Amino acid sequence: MTETQQTENEAYTQERRQQEIEQLRDMYTQTFTSENGVKVFNDLANRCHAMTTTYVSGDANASAFEEGKRAVFLHIKNMINKE
């Protein structure tokens, strides 16, 4: 494969990945903006400490676990908010 072909292949792959991400964003948006989806989203926000600290005094493992839950929620939120 020539260098030009490799560059074109990488550009195509990057473009295809961007399209896949946009499709996923649309799926997240459809899922979490329906009436039931909003209820689930709000429940996840509460359960995953979206707006509160995840620190557990004296327990680094528990803090890490809670922060992991929060990270998943923030990923969902970021997928919905196309900013």
C-alpha cells in the first residue's frame, strides 16, 4: 500500500468512525429524551451522584466505585448533549 493510499484509508476510517459516533449520539438522544427515558435519566442522575461528591470517607475503593458510576452517567449526558 502506498503512502497516499494509507492516508486516504486512514481518512476514510476516521470519517466512518465519526459517522458511527453521530449515530450512537442519535440513539442515546432517542432513548433518553422519551417520556420514560427522561425518568430513567433522572433516576440514573440520582443513583450515580451526578451532582454530588463521590468521596467515601476512609474508603478509597468505595470512592473509586462511586466515581465509576458517575463517569458512566456523565458519558450518557455527554452523548445526549452534542456540545
